[in-house]
Amino acid sequence: MAQYLLIESRDPFESNDVGYYYDLAKGLVEGGNQVTLFLVQNGVLPARPSARSAALNALARNGVTVLADDFSLQERGIAKLAEGVAAAPIEVVVEHLAAGHKTLWH
Amino acid sequence: MSRKTLTIALMDPPYESENLTTAFRILEVAARRGYHINVFAYEGAAGLAFVRQTQHPNPVHGKDVAEENHPTTKDQVAALLAAAEQSGGKVDWVNCGMCVDERGVNEFVPGTRRGSPADFHAFAEASDNVLVIPTK
């Protein structure tokens, strides 16, 4: 079992590629891996309860740890988070890197 | 505790992308932890450490240079090097040689150097982990 950190910086309202990245997270978990999806920059926009939040909730229910960068949330005035999403500091990224987890940026 | 070595590849040019804000936040955390950090500044990112960047006023807001205090990426690079040194770590910041030549930005912040993609390969081989932050 491998451990993955997938960093999503894009806004799903702007880029349909985001959905494919969520699919990657889901597929990796289904393959028996541990996956953290770290939302950053405009990638945090679906963390606000909205039409696009259901996909994040579904990932969380499937076993993906879904985190949203606290700085990006604060910049965008997002205080209330969608179900299944937790705020986290950027230190999380460094901890995953230092632990040798496979880390991808989108 | 062993000292970690991380490599980060950057590709975005200065003053255009939020990617760099996030990248410098990640780098700053690693520097504070005393990690050894390798940065390969490729394509537009080769301008990050260009030493002739200068601050500017903001006449629209009626601010002079000092009041505007506009951050430059060369100062962010220098601050990163200083933070790493203070924590007992080090930064090997490589500016892609062909990229700086193309852009005319081949005067670097002291402590950074000219290199090539071969350096990135060597970094990857010698690191505990690698993060590539591509352009959008």
C-alpha cells in the first residue's frame, strides 16, 4: 500500500480536469492506497458548501482524507466547510513530502 | 532525527501565479525545519532570483516606494536562503541556464546558481522527495 498526497489548486467551476483528479484519488483508494487530497488556492472553492461540494463529500465517504489549506480559505472568506472537508495548514504538505509520500500537484 | 532533503521544481514566472505564493509557503516551512532544500527554477521561474528587480510606487493608491513596500521575488528567494541557514539547513537554488539566457535574467541573488535540467535529475536522485509545481 502506497501513500499519496494529491494537491489540487484548480477551481472545479473553471476546470473540468478537477473531476478527473478527484477520480484519480478515488481510484487510488479503491486500489488499496492511502490518499490525502489537499485543496489549495482556488481548489478550495468547492470546500464552501455549494453545488460542487458533493464530490468532495463522496471522496471523504470513500476513504480519501480531504483537507483545505487554511490560508486559501481565509483569503476567500470561507469559514463554513462542506461535510467531509477539514481545514489544515500548509505544514501538512511538508510532512507528507518528508515522509516520502508520493506527491502530485494539479 | 535525520535531516530531510526535498526538491521542488518551479515553472511559473514572477508576479503572475498564486502557485508561487504557495510554493514559497511550502519552502518556508521546510526551511524553518532545517531541511536541505533543492529548487530547480525552470522556464519562467528562472526570473524569480533575477537580482535587478526593484520595488515600485503605486500612484493609483497614492503610495510611494516605501509605503507600497511591494514584495519582490528576489527578496523572497534571499529570505528563504537566510531562513534555511538560520535553521541549520541549506538551499541549493538552481536557475535554468538556457531559460535565463532567453529572458536576459542571468544576474542572480547571491547564493543561487546557474544550472541545467541535469541538476534537477541529480536533485531527484539525492532527495527524500520531489514536488513539481507546473504552470496551469
